[in-house]
Amino acid sequence: MAKKFSEAAPFVPIEYRYEVQKVLYKGKSKFQKIMVFENPYFGRMLILDDVVQLTERDEFFYHEMLTHVLMHAHPDPRKVVVIGGGDGGSVREVLKHKCVEKVYFVEIDKKVIDISKKFFPSVICDLKDPRLEIRNMDGAEFVRNRPSDIDIVIVDSTDPVGFATTLFTKKFFASVKKSLRPNGMFVTHSESLSLHVDIVAEVQKTLKKVFPVVDLFTAPIATYPGNWWTFSVASMKLDPRKMRRKFGIRTKYYSPEIHQHAFVPKGLYKKLMSKKLKW
């Protein structure tokens, strides 16, 4: 009988199980457990603290949507911060934009980067790109007391438990706001709209206490619990639903049409925020 991996995702009322063809790596860093194994359908999979972070087959859905929505909503994104995302997928997507002059890759766990370089070469970006600067430190600490010189802050973290909880607080969002330029924008994943309605609404409410413009878009991700994943957006003043830059990069899923339809309809959003959204 083939070996099975049972995911221990937080806040989830169901269990996801994956066939394990071969375990390529299993160990522990200062911050978390790390495992890489091969699955016959999804290819190589990265697991942190028993939770699936990415698979070779479908990682582009998450990485493209987390990055390109704001990269096209902003009129001129030159300086970008990516917090977390040690697999390098989000940084890879940001670097596709020629207008970008500087990317700060802020990942607290250097071992995740090292493991990704070895086992996920198609995911991790070119770490020798001269525009890239890697900082192995807490993302909340990086943005704290920073001058207002950033165009976009992207949080590509694990679920809001453990050391990642600091990246979902009002205090952190306030630090992000202070680090942004006048047209600045921020995005973070915010769990599933099918399984985590209360968490999604709470992230939106917390962002609204800090930013004048807050919105929500979604994407289908088969290997994330609930499969209907949300991304919470905050902006200093610009509407993130509007594309302000011409689409001219190579993607698998994201497109101008996807950008237009990814945002939660106004009626559904109103139900979410008024606690009338019940499945």
C-alpha cells in the first residue's frame, strides 16, 4: 500500500491526504518542520509544519494572483517588498516586471530558501538578479520604522498561526502603511472564503482600521483547504480593481480578464462584512 501524507492544516474541518511516492527531504529548521516529497499527480510538494505550501503542478495559481493583481493595479511599481515566500515563487513573478528596480526578499527562515533552491528550481527565482536583496529576518521588523519608500508590500506567509501571526495584526498593517509611498499598495493571502469566512472578514476589518481603501479578490487553488482562496488588498488611495499598466508578461493563469473578474462582487462583499454570508 502506498504511503499517505495527511495534512494538518489549521482551522480546517476536513482532511486532505496525498500519496507519497518518495520523501526527498525531511528535517527541521529553527522555526518549523520542513518536508519535500513527490506525488504522482502534483509532482514535488513543499510541506511546512505538516501543511502544504506548494506543489509543482499548481503553484502558479497562487504566485501569479498574489503578485500580478497589484503589480498591474499600481501605475509604476519600482520598489517591492516580498515578506515570506521562501520558495521564491512570488519573487519570481515580481521580477518579470521590467519596471521593478528593487525587490526586498524578506524570509525569516533561510533554510526554506536553501531547500527550495535544491528541490524546486522551476519555482525559485534567479537569486543572482541584481535587483534582488535577500533579508533573513522577521518581516514585521523589516517594515517597522522604515522610510516611506516602498510601492508594494506582498505578504506570502504561512497560515496566521505561530510566528506568522505578527503579519496579520493592526500594528503590522500600520507599519506597512508608513513604509508605503503615496500610491502604495499591500496584499496578503487571507484563507478560504468557503471554510474561513470569519477569518477573511476579520482581516478585512483590521485592514480597514488602517487603510482608506480595502478590497478582496479570490483564486482557485486545488491544494489549499477550501480551494477558494482569498487575497486581502489595501491601498493608500488607488482602487486595486483597476489595471493601470499594460499587460505584457508571460503567465499561465493571470490576465486582464482574470484581473477584472477576480474581485469579490460588491453584493457578496457586503454580505461578508455584515456577517450575512453563511454557507
